Amino acid sequence: MAKKPHERIIFPLDLPTLDTALEYVESLKESVGLFKIGLELFISAGPEAVKAVKAAAPGCGIFLDLKLHDIPATVTNALSSASVLGVEFVTVHCDDGGPLLKAAVEAAASSEGSGSGKGLGVLGVTVLTSMSAEAMVEAGIDSNRFAAPSELVLHRAAIAREAGCAGVICSPLEAREVKKANPYLLVITPGIRSADAPPDDQRRTATPYEAISAGADYIVVGRPIRNAADPVEAAALIAGEIERGLKERSPSAG
């Protein structure tokens, strides 16, 4: 069944306390499709955050954005624990290549088969939206092979596909090429901003319409909703942009 426009919105609960997060959950649970629980809230409240959000918004999915990055054995154990929480997605960094991603995918599949989880999808984090070409060089990435973030994103998306990941995280600027090369991968894009938004720590950004029309399946929208005078109205406007983007999506975007 096709997703409604608002169900493609992921709202990040990047907030210091569970009580504050639950206030947003209560107000937005009819306006978004998933809630993202990242490092800030998970470190503050732990697995109880997942349980509380699921209880408050049973109709929404949970995206556990921990960006796991460790040896395969450690990530495997972490995935097994995450599956028990009943989340839809969990993120793993692509930096260490196929073996780590394959271990994560196998752990998720094994946990699902044992009945401890349901449909846990592993998402490969390709290149953070804060990363620039200059930062890549500083991080030691070979500029002769990857001259721009987009080239590294496409390389890592292919690795994630081969490892069996459900999808990848990339900036909206790479969504079209990633979807074209990997039509069956879910493409989730943070870095969503309005056209007139002031610069911030997100470098590779686009509007909701631009991201969806380029092929993104979900968009992570935090500050444009959280900082709005009326977050529910802001989410509705973004859903309208998503609907327009879906109608005008090019065939190559899927």
C-alpha cells in the first residue's frame, strides 16, 4: 500500500529529556510517519525512550539512529538488542565496508527469525550531511579517487546494497543518483531545509520537494518543524511539498 505523504516524514527527537520528546510525540503523532531516536535521547533515557514513544504513538514507526561503528561482533550484539525493542530501522556506518554491514544485516535477519524483532531494517550511513570535500581530505580520504562527497556516497551505497541493507542515509543532493543506481534501496535523506533557511552545520541540503522529487523515500525533518511557531502546521506544509514532489518525480527516481 502506497504511503501517504506525511508518512514519509521522519521527525528526530533530538532533545535532552524524554519528557520534552514525548510532548512533541503527542503533538506530531498524526502528522509524521516515524520518530527518530538518536544519540542524544538514547544516551539520556536509554531503551525506555523507545518503549515510551511506541506507547505514545503506536501508529508511528521508530528509527533508531545510533550510527553503529565497531567491530562486527560488537555490532552484531547491538543489533540483536535493538531488534528486541521492535524498531523499524537502525543505522550502521558504511566506513568499514561490506563485512561490517553484512554482519549487521545477518544479525537483524537472525533476530527477526527468532521472533525477537519484526522487520528490522539496517540502514547504511554513507557520508554525513555535514561533510564537505575539504573535510574529506582532512579525514584522509583519497581525493584522487573520491573528489566530492557524492562520489563517496555512490561507492558506499553500492557496498550497502551488496551487503543486503534495507537502505542508505545520504544527503538529498545525492538522492537521484543513488536511487538510479540502486532502485530497490530505500533512500532516507536528512539535511532538509526551506529554500531561504540560513546556513547551519548541514552542508548538503535541499527542500522537501527537491528531496522527494529526486527519489528520496523518507526525509528527516527536524529544525523546520521543531522551530516553527506551529509544528503541526509546519509538518502539514511539508507533507504538501512531498505530495507535489511525488507527482513530479522523474521515472528514473523510482
